[in-house]
Amino acid sequence: MSSSIVIIIVILAVIVLMFFFCIGIYNSLVRLRNNRENAFADIDVQLKQRHDLIPQLVATVKGYATHEKETLDRVVKARNQAVQAGTINEKIGAENQLTSALAGLRVTLEAYPELKANQNFMQLQEEISDVENKLASVRRFFNSATRELNNKVQTFPSNIIAGMFGFHKEPMFDLGETRVTHENAPKIEF
């Protein structure tokens, strides 16, 4: 064999290997994107439960706290925005607003000790607490899936393939503006 044929075979082999290498990177990016979307679907399930429980909670609280209408209206408005959000990023923003509104409702509830004794309210509060715990768990999984995708999108050489096929860094599901209030330890007063 002549040296020119060997060079052509080596070049073709390198091109074929690079082609399969690119296919492998592309497929891993697709898997990571799908994993992230699946993780958000798990969040959606928990958010649906949360959204279904909030009107019941608000109705129960309204019976006791009719003059706290503004807080309740804010919770209902935030819940409705969260239900209507379309994209993952819109849902993240809307859920952060809902979380903030629910925190305001919790503060309001502290003023009504008789409400805490109501059996329906207690059961509803336990269900919401359970949903919130599950939601925190699936948010952690979502953020883990997002981190894996972002790492792949931003590291070399997969960032080249990612850029060619429109993959980009995705946002995490964080507490947003309410992070400051959640980072401080709660004050306990007697």
C-alpha cells in the first residue's frame, strides 16, 4: 500500500471516529435534557396537588379570618398565576411568588389560635406540609438534573456540540427573591 492510501484511510478513520464522538455527545445532551424535563414533570405533579389544596385551605381560613382578605387574595392570585404558567421558567417564577404568598399566609395564621384547633384545617395543613416536603425533594432532583445538563453544556468539548444544536444553560429552581427570608433562622419568642 502506498503512503497516500494509508493517510487517506487514517483521515477517514479519524473523521468517522469524530462523527461517532459527536453523536455520542449529542445523545448524552438529549438524555440530560429529557432527564431535566422528566424531573420537572415530577415537580408538576406536586404543584398540581399544591394548587388543588390551596383553594381548600383558603376557604377554611376565610371562615375564621374574614378581615385578612388581602393575604388570602394574594395567595389565590399567586396560585392562579402558577396554574397558568406555560414554560418551565414561567412556572419557576410563578411558584416562587406562590411560595412567598404562602409564607405570608402562615404568618397570618399565627394570629388565629382557634383555627389551629379546627380538625379540617389541621388535616389540610398536614396535607400541604406533606406536599411541600415532596415538592422540596423533587426540586432537589430537578436542580440536580439541571446541574448535570448545565455541566455538559458548558464543558469542553461538549459545549461545541451543544452550541451547534441549540442546547444552552438552563435555570435552577431556586427560592428567588424569598431566599433572604428563608436563609435566616426563625425567631422563637415566648
